[in-house]
Amino acid sequence: MNRPKKIFFLLPGLTFGGAERVIFTLCNYLNREDFQPYLVLFNKEGMPLELLKDDVQVIDLKVDRIRFAIFKVLPLIRKEKPDIVFGGWGEVSAFLAPFVPFFKKTKFVARETNVVSEHVKRKEIRFFYRFYNNFHQIIAQSDDMQKDLVENINIEPRKIVKINNPVDVEFIQSQMFSDERKFNSLVKNVVAIGNLTERKGFDMLLNVFAHLKDENIELTILGDGRDRDELMQQKEELGLENVHFAGIQKNPYPYLQQADLFVLSSRYEGFPNVLLESGACGTYALANDCPGGIREIIQKGINGEIHSIEDAEGFAQRVKKLVQSEKDTELIVNSIHSRFSKEKIMEKYNQILREL
């Protein structure tokens, strides 16, 4: 009987977002007859390691900057000789790419996390994507991402396989009920979640809610980030008493479950986990028409709708209508579970990694 292949999953650590959730799911649910997963964190601070199964071994490199971590990652690979190294974050994989040919007995996989041409603007990082074809396999989460890698990053099409993100519906539903009321029950409540950065489009969402100031509708944004002060200033300038910033919430699922509507305002995405998670909570979504798999997730009239957020007034009218309409919670959950359940997606990952 063959021994399980040793697989190293690389993550920066420090923050726990969509990419990290996916890698945690892979670590927990890969077939143990075939694989022994190791989670290699550049820094484990702030990472909810209690969510990992007991047999997932964690290696903490204690490094704060991604670019410096490579000087610890390469000696670790040389020493431990894993069968597979899996870059779980775009920049991590980019910095690793030039060194792939030096390890003849290890297979290297990159899981890209964004539409690269939209996301990676700094020339010194973009340079490393010239070596991306060194990877044995590149995983794109959406059609948009796959097309971008081929057309704009010059990746060989044969190197790319598309696998959507998995969602752990059972875990989310075990966490989504709370005795505590998260919102004002006298109004209709809209929730948005994400890092407070330009990419997530919260500046555009505030412009939408400027059209809803006189309505009985409130917006709660979960998350933190470098644009917080600018967004708070924009909120004050627009006089938005109907908008609240709730910061980072360790368990966002009760907010999603109790909301009347979830809104995705991003300028671009990879394959937004939070859109899957809102559906797993049975909450209808209104998403901006942006690159990154939105059209692969949204089934119009079933689990959500798409409208350009640049049309602030039109988007506001959709919000106004959707918070009042009745939704079929079971239909929303089934729409997500039937296509993106961890069981369905893990089957694809197990197969791809076995074939390496």
C-alpha cells in the first residue's frame, strides 16, 4: 500500500478571509488515504487553528512579510521534501514561481485568488508572474479568472484547471443561529462583508445608500481595512445615518442569516466565498456586475440578482424592492449546496492532486 503523499499548503496567515477558508477546507477534507496535509503559515497569529482537524500539522515560519518568507519556505521544502507544494494565495505563488524548477521531485500547484490583471498592479510583483508557467498545475476559481490568466498573463491553457470554491454548508448552518438580535428589527436590514479597500467597492455602496436615506432600510458593513477612515468620512459627508460599520466579526453568519438582503459591491473578485456563504445562510443577494465568477454563482430569481452598482440610483431601487419581497430560503440554500458543496468540490481537488 502506497504511503499518503505529503502536501504543503502555503498561506501568509495574519488575516483569515476567503482564501484561508478554502485552504482550511482542503486541509480538513482531503482524502487521508492519498494525502497527509501540512499547513505552512508565514505567521499563525490571528488564525483560527481550532477549526483544523487534529491530524493537520501546522508549521509556523514566524515571518510578517510575504517576500521575506521565501527564504524560509525554500529551505523547508528542500529539507522536508513534500510530494506536493500548494500555493494557496496569489502573491505567495508568484514569489515561489521562479524556484519551482529547482525541485525535481516535488510537484507545485498554484491556486490563484483573483483576476490577476485587475488585482496585481505593482510592477515588482507582476514581474514574478512571468514564471507562472513553471507550475505543474494552476487552479482558477472562475471562467473570468481562467480567461484572464491565458489572455493577459500568458499562461499555457493546458496548465489551468477550473475548480470553483467549496462551501461548508453544514458548518455555516451550525454557526448561523444566535439568540442575540444583530440588527434593528423595526427596519429592513442589508449586510455587506469584506476588507475596507477600494477593491470591495464600499465607496460605491455608500453612494447607493445616499439614495435610500429616507427609506426604512439600514446597511451594516462587516470588516476592517486601510480605507476605513475614508469611508467613515464619506459616510459623514453624505449624512448616512442609515449606515453602520460593525468591524470584523469572528462569526459573521448570524448577520447573514438575519439580514433581509446581502449585497456584494466589489469592483472585481476571484470567486467570492461570501456570496456562497450568504446563500448557505438562505439569504438572497444583490451583486455588482463585476469580473470574478459572479454569473457562475447567481441564479437570477433563485438565489440573487446582478445589477451594475455604478448605476447608484438603479441599484438603490433594486435594494428597495428586494428587501420587501418574499424569498424561498430553502431554494436559496439548495442552489448553493447542489453546485458548491465541499463534497462536490473536494472530489475535484482529490482527483486533480492524485493525477499529479
